[in-house]
Amino acid sequence: MELKLHRPICFFDLETTGVDVARDRIVEIAVLKVYPNGNKESKTWLVNPERPIPAQASEIHGITDEKVANEPTFKELASHVYNMIKDSDLAGFNSDRFDIPLLAEEMLRAGVDFEMGNRVSVDVQTIFHKKEERTLSAAYRFYCNQTLENAHSAAADTNATYEILKAQLDRYTDLENDMKVLSEFTTRKKSVDFAGFIALNKEGKEIFTFGKHKGVLVEDVLTNEPGYYGWIQNADFPLYTKKVLTGIKLRKLNTKF
């Protein structure tokens, strides 16, 4: 089944130095852009992370320090990546919990004001886990009856994810072929930031999800303990979390006037 699209959607995959969203860096990014008329374009970039790639990471994706030594940094590539995805919804495999948060961190470090407010995301892994509980390679074999060659190659994983989503729509007739509906289906929780430190309560208001203020309204904490904002800004939280918190603080200040 081909996708019913009202705007382009970019399937993407990252290979990285590790799995810490706030600290690790991209070493490869592949994007497959699918247009509403069915046309597709793809691009893969190797990225110099400006730090050593741990051996355990290289063992997974095969990308070594030597391989990326002469490649551009993400800051040098950021505008090219952004121009490809800026008008599109996003999709990936485990993208809501890892790829999108890490991409946002890299964009913000590069000075690109990355936002998800005007787009939706579809996490193909979530559909798979809700329906079958498997890995990407097993998903590709299960849905497409093919063996995933070059697993952990960003381009191979990206194309496999695109094919899996189309096959999932063929298999599960209760899934609507609409990116907004699929985004809602694949959203695990109503997080305001990607990392899940700030979420929405039942009333749709922002609350902290961690620490001594877990479950407390963010605005109340900013009022009663203003130093908490500074602590988060200076601590090792993701940049996108800090950006969201700043937005809440500014909104709160603006409502006073």
C-alpha cells in the first residue's frame, strides 16, 4: 500500500557515537524523502563527530574514526539536512525516543532552531512493537519477507523502515493511512520535550516528570523555586529540554503583562 500523504515525509536513520541523546554525536545520517505524488529522493551523509568513536559503536555500524576523519562536521551539514526535512513530517524506527531527540540536539548545537510544532512524527517501531514485538531485521523479514542486508547501515535501515510502514498498512486494516493518525498511534506519552522530562497532565498542562518536583506544574515550580530553572539550564539536560523550559518561562512572564 502506498502512503497517503498531504505533505512530504522524511524517513531517516542515524548512526551515532552512542545512545546518550545529550552527549553523543551523529556519524552518519540517511534521509529518504517521499512526496505526496510518490516521487522520492534520498541522501546519506557521513559526519565527523569531532570526537573519538567508541570501539563498541564502530563494531555495530562499521564507522571508524578513520572513515570520517575527512568528512564534514554536523554544523557544516546542518543547513543541508534542515533544507531537506523542513517541509516534511518525520518517520523512523525508534525515532521518537532516539533519532528525533538526538537530531534536535545536533541542530540546536549548530544554531538551527529545530521544532516539531508544525509537523508530526511516525515511529514505525512502535507500530511493530504494539502489533508484533520484534527488532528491525525481524520486522523487515516479517512484513516484507526479505532479509535486511547491511543492517546498521543508515541507508539500508532507512529504506527498510519505509518499506515496513507500507507493508504494515497493507497488513493492519485498522491502521488509517494518514500521517497524523499514525503519529498519534505511535506516540507513547504526551511529552513536551523529546526526552520526556516535561510532559502534559490530564488537563493539558506542563508538569515535571522527574526528581523532587515530579508531577508538579512547571509554572508553579518556576514561581515558587525560581532557582530550579537556572539549575536545569546549567545541568546536563538536553538542549531541547532547556529550550522548552525557557519557552514556558517566557510565556509565563508574558501573561503577567
